[in-house]
Amino acid sequence: MAVIPERELAEFAASIDLARVPTAVVEGAKSLMIDWFGSALAGKDSPQVNAFTHFAEVMGPDSGSCDVLPAGTTTSALFAALINGASSHVAEQDDVHNGSVFHPGTVVFPAALAAAQQENVSGAEFLAGVIAGYEVGIRVGEFLGRSHYKIFHTTGTAGTIAAAAAVGRVLALDADQMQHAFGSAGTQAAGLWEFLRDAADSKQLHTAKAAADGLLAAYLARDGFTGAKAILTGRQGMAAGMSRDADESKLADRLGERWATLETSYKWHASCRHTHPAADALMSVMERERVAWTDVASIEARVHQGAIDVLGQVQRPSSVHQAKFSMGTVLALIAVHGAAGLSEFENGALTDQRVTQLRDRVTMVLDPEVDAAYPRRWIGKVVVSTTDGRRLEGRVDVPKGDPGNGLSRREIEEKAVRLAVYRGAMTKDEAGDVIRRIWRIDEARRVRGLSKSADTSTGR
């Protein structure tokens, strides 16, 4: 009998040994952790995170062994995964993998960290779990395809499997248990894009539940709880119900040879990733031509269909978070302020009349070249029409943050510190201290000291 892809994934995830993982992948995982750490802290005191925190206070224990990063407190593994999963997806600065259109960090790190702290495992075992989660989750997202993403938020669906893989490896599940964990994770996987129409808070619910449900699935599997063995490819599995273009060959694609973790992109702008290519292209035009926002008559963003499917639902945003999914708002912020970061959104996305005026002069048009390249490549194209009749074109083939145009170590650290201090979750010095320890986390006997109130020793 042929080995099904779910089994290949399970065997791979269960067998990852950090000592045999290429050094570049290990260092890449640390960089991604620093990036995630900043995003998790930036969610502090947001309405979404406050709701999850209150839920944990009502339903969970008073304290525990696991860090709640935005609050600087501790709780049980389940509630830590839930809150940290929600918090790291608020600022829209968490990482993304282009080909799978999936945000791995926001579901993998909360689940793996909670399990690692609950079980008192070493930093090396924790990182092995993180890499398992990235490698499995990215491949599941690629497998589910573009038709899946049109309706489903892949970070909520593939993310549940990714979290299960990460926690399963932290728990040292064998291949049989790992496959059962996938089955239990997949049957819980969910996340629909409809929330965008109403500016609802469901996006953070997707990531919170993906992290927590993946953790649940792995712990159940450790205790002998069984799940569907073909949860992805079976006749009534995820692809059957959630995709029209699933590609089974993506699931076991070059396992152990192609490290998808290193393909993950960092987000530079504080907005939906679909806006970034056009934002970079617009920046290039305005800098090259020395155009002021007052010179702009209109902006045409030439995009892939996925951008239209997601961003097209938001015409006039009613919240700051919804504005992050408005192409018009993002490009207007770039034109007026030269940036679309956290402070620009907070202070100008809804109230700056210059931004709202220009926002309504931005349109999206499907571009065949851009669409054909997506999701493997995210090309940015814009056409700027000026008030004096000029037509200025801008193009970016590799947006900032993508492999090939990635962030330097300094930029990653500075971004994380900027996010950490944004709502006062940590001071600059406190965040810098944690970042220094993350760079050496593979040497730690246990994974502690990431929360403001936590023991700051590495346990070495």
C-alpha cells in the first residue's frame, strides 16, 4: 500500500532533530521568533486581546507555567496559546509565506512556546517544534490552493495543522501519534473571510483557535486519542470540503531538502500583505519622480485576483484594523506620510482628511502578469495619474521583506523593539534583553524569560 502524504508529513515532523537541521534554518527560525515576539507584544490592550484575556480570567487558572506575552502574566498552556495567538495577529506585522498565503508565526510560536513551557523542554526541542510547524503548515497551505483562500483564511485552517505539528514535536510524539494529531487538528480547522465585510474581530479568533486547537490535538494524541489518518486528502477530508484545486504533490515536496521556513517573508508595512507590493511600487514612483500627494489625481493598483478577493470587500473602513485591508487607505498613507506603519494607521487611517480624500481615488485592476505569478511571486505595479496630466508607472518584483529583499538582522531587531514598546508592553531595554536571549535560545535548558514578569534567566 502506498504511503499517503499525511503519513510522510507525520514521519518528517516527528523525526526533526535540530542537530541535523541546516544552521541557516535554525538561525532563520530565531529571526522569525524575534519578529513574532514583537508582534505578540504589539497586541497589548487591543479590544480583541482584552476580550481573550478576560475569557481566560473567567475560564482559566489564576496563573500557570506559560507566558502571556502582551499582559506580562502567566496562565495554562491552552490559554497562553489562545491569547498569544490572538495578540500576534493584531498589528498585521507578523510573517507570511507567499506560496501558501499563510502566516506561520502567529499560530506556530504561541502553540510551541506554550507546550515547551508546560513541559520544561530545552530551547533546542522548542525550535525543532517550531521548524516542524513551519514546514508542515506551509506545505498544507500550498496544497489547499488558491480556491481555498478565496473563502477560507488559510492561517486558521492550515494553521491548525501547523500548530499540531509544532506541539507534537515538542511533545516528542511518534509518527503514529503525529498523524492522529493532524487528524484531530484538521477536523477542527476553520476560518472564513466574511468578517471583513463587517470589520469584525474574527481574524484574531482564527489565529487564537488555530494555536489552541493544534495544541489540544497534539496533547490528545499523546494520550492515545485517534484522528482521521487521511484528514487532508481523504474523500471527506479538508481538500474535499475546502478546495477545488488541491495539489497533493505539495504536501511532501522535498521534505528535508527544501526548507520552507527560509522562504518566509517579513512584513514591513503594518497592513494586509496583499497591499505591500503596490505600496512598495508607489513608494518607488514617489521617490523617483519627487511627487507630492497633492500632485496625485488617482492611483491604479494592478494586482492579483487574491488581492481583489480579500481587499475588495473593504471600500470605506470603519476601524483601524479594517483600514489595514483597504488598498486605498494603505496607498494614501504611503502618499501622504511616506509610510504605513503602526503610528500612521493609528493617527491617520480614519481621521486624516488628506488620507481619506486620496483613498477614494485608488482603484484595483486585475493584472494578468501579476496574477499569473501569484502566489509564488507577489509583483507590485501601480499607475499614478498626476494633476498635470502625467502617467507614472511603478513596479517592484520583490517587495521588501521577501527572500531576496529581506530584512537585515538590525532591521528585524529594530522592528521587534518598535512593536514591543508601541503599547508599553516592554521598555526598549527589556525587549532588547529578550531579543539577545532569543538569539541563543537553542542553548537554553528551558524556554523561560520571554514575559515582562517572568524569570529572566535562560536556564542554562
